[in-house]
Amino acid sequence: SQKIEQNSEALNIQEGKTATLTCNYTNYSPAYLQWYRQDPGRGPVFLLLIRENEKEKRKERLKVTFDTTLKQSLFHITASQPADSATYLCAPPSGGSYIPTFGRGTSLIVHP
Amino acid sequence: DGGITQSPKYLFRKEGQNVTLSCEQNLNHDAMYWYRQDPGQGLRLIYYSQIVNDFQKGDIAEGYSVSREKKESFPLTVTSAQKNPTAFYLCASSIEGGPGNEQFFGPGTRLTVL
């Protein structure tokens, strides 16, 4: 069955550094993938969508890559700030459906 | 302000009781969704609706029921048949049910069974 894997351990980095979060998927080939941000006790917020024919997508300090050969998406935040601290969720569509299937998310903690 | 609202924010229920969670949106979105989130886990789809008066089961529909009588409303009932209902419930909407549409989430309802 299809599987989405994100690092379960929190990522701790210093302010100003680049954070890189990984999303790996297995047993299927999604045509696109979404990334969301979730703060504690709140609903996720959509950040970016990247399609299989796009190697890279940028939005301000955010950059997402999509490697269909490696079955992996990387999410980068450059010049990270403490306000970037949150959980980031990877969400490709479920196989046979358009509805996002959410990974467990990776918690990012940016230290001042 | 356009958005999606859920109420209440916190809900306590005794075992054996049914409880209904409210979800309203004024974004004029056709599609609405209910997810459940447990600590350390991803969101799991309970039910979704692509259009008024129509809805489909998600991955974990057992013990839950929904209705979609109005475009802006998609209430979720947690029945006594749900074995482990304590969780964080999230409602979402998208402009339509189709590939690539971003989902807009409400603030969530935290349900605790006493």
C-alpha cells in the first residue's frame, strides 16, 4: 500500500540557517504534492503545491523540490526565523483519488 | 471575513453519548472534508462531500455520520459506536473536489470522552 514518510524527529536549527525537511513516498507515483504548515492546536495552512513536471517551486523564503525518480520531495526554508517553528506536513493525493493524504509531519524548531 | 469555522473548540462527552461537531464555511466552496488527528499521527479522512446532498466515506468512517443539506455546512456526528473518539477533529473545504485544489482548514474541535 502507498506510504508517506516524514522525519518523525524534530529538526532543531539556529536562526538564519536553512531548514530542509524530507518527504518520501512509496508504492505509487503522485502527479503533484502539497505542503502545509500546522501550528500547535490549529488547523493546517496550505503553503505550496508542486507538480511532477516541476523540479522546483519557490515562494518567498520557501523552496520545494520534487524528485519522481527518488520518490522524494524536499522542503527548504532559507534564512529561518523563530516564527517558522511549526510542524510541516507533506500531502500527496491518495492513490486513485484527488484527496490529500497527510504525512505525520516534521516538527521544526528554530532557535534564536 | 471569509473562512471556515468550527464549534465548539473543546467538547467533552460521556461514554455512550452521540455528539455533533459543527463546521461552517462562507468561502462558497463546493467540497468539504472531515479529518481526525491523533497525537503524533497524520490526518486521517473520515468523510468528504463534493457537492450538496452527496458525501462519501473516507478511510475511517465507522462510528461517524455526516450530512450536507446546505453548501456552507457539513456537521459531523460522533456516535457511541466510535470506539476511541477522543481526538482533534479538523474540517476543511476546497473550491471544488478535484486534483490540486488547496484545502482550507478550520481551527479544529478537540473532543474528549470522559
